Amino acid sequence: MSHDLFEAARGAMAFAHAPYSKFPVGAAIRAEDGKVYTGANIENLSFPQGWCAEPTAIGAMIMGGAKKIVEMAVIAEKLPLCPPCGGCRQKISEFASKETKIYLCDEAGVKKTMTMEELLPFSFETELG
Ligand code: THU
């Protein structure tokens, strides 16, 4: 069910530390262990030092002992269907498969479902992974 992931992402967005952009973002991952890991963007007065919601959620997943993103939801209250930025696509792809579903949300729920392959076609791959 993607609706619980939407709700988890929306709940995570409330924890955003976004005093500079005033653009809160929330992300929620369902991992291979069945658990949901969440994150919000965390900005910094030294602007380039801030980071997105997606890597916060990835960090929570890794520290929870999981390694695979089964599905993921992203929400931004000021941008319905907020797509993960380019850097985040690369970060997500490290732990996803081409079929992994990414749910883009608005305030009411999942509005668009994309696969990792659609989100990051012709992705960087080497013999290392
Ligand atoms: N942001 C995310 O958290 N995820 C994205 O994929 C896009 C951008 C954050 C970064 C920054 O804190 C704010 O949104 C405005 O760019």
C-alpha cells in the first residue's frame, strides 16, 4: 500500500529544518525488511552544507540495518509532485532497482508513480556496481 508511505513522508516533512528556503520536503522508504524509514531536508546557515530529505531517509534505512529500497514516497508542501533532485536520484539508485517505484505526492496522496528507470534513465553504471 502506497498510502501509508505517503502518510509517513508527510509526517516526516513536519521535521524539516528549512528556515532558509522555507521549502520543507519529506521522504519515506519501505525497505526489504518491511520497515518504513523517513527523512526530511536539513538545511544549514552555510547553504551548501544542507541536504535533501531523501538522503536523510536513506541514512535512517542504512542505520536501521536495511539495504534495499522497495518503494519510496516524496512530498513537498509547496510543490505537488516534487521530483527528487538529480543528486538524490543517484543516491536513491544506489539502493534501488530499475523497477523500484517512486511515489510523487501532493497534500492528498500519491499523484504520480514512476520507476527508478524512468526517473534516472541511462544511469551511471560501472563494473563496480
Ligand atoms: N530538496 C529536497 O529535500 N529534496 C529534493 O529532491 C529537492 C530539494 C530540498 C533541498 C532544500 O532544503 C529545499 O528542498 C529547497 O531546494
